[in-house]
Amino acid sequence: MQPRLGYALVLAFGLTSLSACGNIEYVEPEIVAAGRDGVTLRTRAWADAQAAARFYCAKFGRKAQTRRRMPDQEDPTLSLYEYDCLITDKR
């Protein structure tokens, strides 16, 4: 009987943890500045910025490389992510 109680407690804790995460609103990456050689994005999650930067740089046949992350002065829940768009060596 004790193992079932342990599983129930773990399941209950997991569900409450997930419900707490549900309060975080998804913010789609916003392009703040862009050009052929780089892009700056505003968003919450690094993974979202990384995917958007890869997509943006790929339009020019280039590869995105992280330059830096800075907190957004206008909204502290967001960050600015700067990327360089590097020419890829296709041999």
C-alpha cells in the first residue's frame, strides 16, 4: 500500500507544478533590429529566440550564432537576444 501512496504524492506534486507553469504567458519572439549580418529578438525564452534567429539567418543562407543576452529595460520579464548571421562554409 505504501508505494501507491508515494506514487500518488508524486503525481499530485507534478500536477500542481504544471498548473503553476500554466500561468506563464507565451511571448512570440519579436524582431527588434535586423539585417543581413544579424538580428536582435525580444522574448522570454532563449530557446524561442534561438529557433527564430536560426530561421531568420537561414533566409540569407547563414547560420545564427548567439552574441549576447540583455534584460529588456521596458519589460523586465523579457530579454533581448542578439545574434550574428554568419556565412557558412559549404565545401
